[in-house]
Amino acid sequence: MRFAVLAARLALAALVPAAVIAAAAVIAVRAGVAPFTVGLEAMTAAVVLAMMALLLSAFWMVSALRHNRGDAKRAGMIAFFGALLLLYVPLHTVYQGLMAPPINDATTDPEDPPLFVALAKQPSGGRPFDAPRKIHYRGEYNTVSYMLHTYYTELTKPLALIMPPGKMFWRCFNAAKRMGWHIVDYNEKEGRIEATATSFWFGQVSDIVIRVRPAGTLGARFDMRAQSETGTRDFGRNLELLKSYRAKLSS
């Protein structure tokens, strides 16, 4: 049991700096003091320490149950559940990223994606949509356009409603506001809404453009595009933005 007590104390000793590093990484990136890449490296170090805390505290827990002893109970329990709590968000994010294709510019219309206008004037925004770019996903090597059509048919299927384009435009505008996005520019005549969405933890910014066009004589069609400003892998975030916005628009 002596080694179990030591393991519990070492677990707590690993958890404390892990929590401090994770908090500092998030605060520094959100405050603009450190770039996202630096914050990600710091978070990786925090995850390694938290994994050590989890393994050591799990060893303590198994030993405590086997010997029916409660030595170093407080340190062991704090380290175990604290490590689980700290690891949940980064590991869940990594899992989502592994399950999603490496696409950082997602759209509902790969053949004719909505174009950025206002955001295209900013240094970090408005990159051209690269539909022919080939990526690896689920054992396949094919274009971004193919992957979107094959694995995200619920997004690339056109959403057209029987209502005037003007009414559809303001419905899209209000849905974007309800999502908590920052509206950058909008033009009803062009059927264009541009906005930015900021992630909670690291403040990653996605540029968004929404397009509304007439569909037939009585309806209107909606399309959307979400692009990471950094141009790096977004762990499926932009695809999730498309899904959540489409659900909000349909509700």
C-alpha cells in the first residue's frame, strides 16, 4: 500500500501543473498573447501530465479497493476525477478530429460555393474553395468535393423552402444571430450574409458566408460555407457549424 500512497501523491502533483498549464494556454490564446499553435503545444503538455495523473491515481484506486484501505484517499480521488475532467475536452476534440475528414473549408455546395466579399478583404479570410484538393479519409483518397457529397449528403442536399427569397434571407439572418455569431456584413439584394464564429476554448475563428437565391418561381434556396481563418485542421468544427446552423434554420 506504500507504493499506492506514493502514486496518489504523485498523481496529485502531476494534476496541479497540468491544470495550471491548460488554463494558462487557454487564457493566453484567448487574450491574443500567444498564437494558437503555442497554445496547442502547451495543451499537449497538459494532457500528458493529466494522463500520468490518471494512470497513477487509477493504480492507487485499484490498490485501495484490493486492500480495502483508504490511505491518501483525498489525493487519489482528487487526482483521478480531476484528471478525467481535464482530459475530457481535449480528448473529445481529438476524437472528433479523427472521425472527421481533414477539411477546414466546408460548404453545402461544393460545385458553386458561396463567395466571401467583406471577409475576403481581411488578410486571414476569404481563401478560394479548393474542391479538387485530394485528402485521405476512411481509407479513400479523393477530392474534398467527393468527400462532402459522399459522407455529408445531409449537408450537400439543397435546402429550398417555399417562401420569397427576402423572407428566407431574414430567416437566415436571425438564425445566425441566434447562433451567437458576429455579423460582419449583409446585403439582402445580393442574398449574402457574412459572419464569424469563435470557439469557446481557444477562440478559433471561422469565417462564414450564407447565400440565399431564388429557387423556381415560389421558393428560395440556402447555401453556406465555413472556413477556418488559420487554414489548419479544424477537427471537424466547420462541418459541425454547418450542421448546427442548418438544424437551427429548420427549427
